[in-house]
Amino acid sequence: MQMDRHASGQAVGGGGGTLKESESEELARLRREKAELVKEHAREKAAWEKERAELEDERDVLKRSVVLWVKEAMGR
């Protein structure tokens, strides 16, 4: 498992120093923002998938309706 150098407190770029408090706070803020964006994306994806399923159901109903209408129109 690869260790996150940010989580270990090491500076990026191989400097080997620790992050300043303000940098640590910013890193924590950015991680919170990323986590919230990931959650938001998951919610949006679920909503799109639900809408897609509903539209596919509507399409199937319309297809069946057209088939019945054509059969009736042809006198079968």
C-alpha cells in the first residue's frame, strides 16, 4: 500500500520538512472539499441513473403502444 506523503506530514517535492500549520489547515480544507464534491457527484449520478431508468420505462411503454396501434390499424 502506497503511503500518502501529505498525510505523513512531509512536504511535497522531496524537501523532507514538515508542513506549516497553515499548510496543514489548507490541506485538511481541500480534503474536506474533495470529499464533499465526491458525495455531490455520487448524488447527481444516482439522480441521472434514476431519470434514465424512468425514461427507458416510458420508451418501452410507447414501443408496446405503437405495436398494438399498428396491429389494430391493420385489422389483426
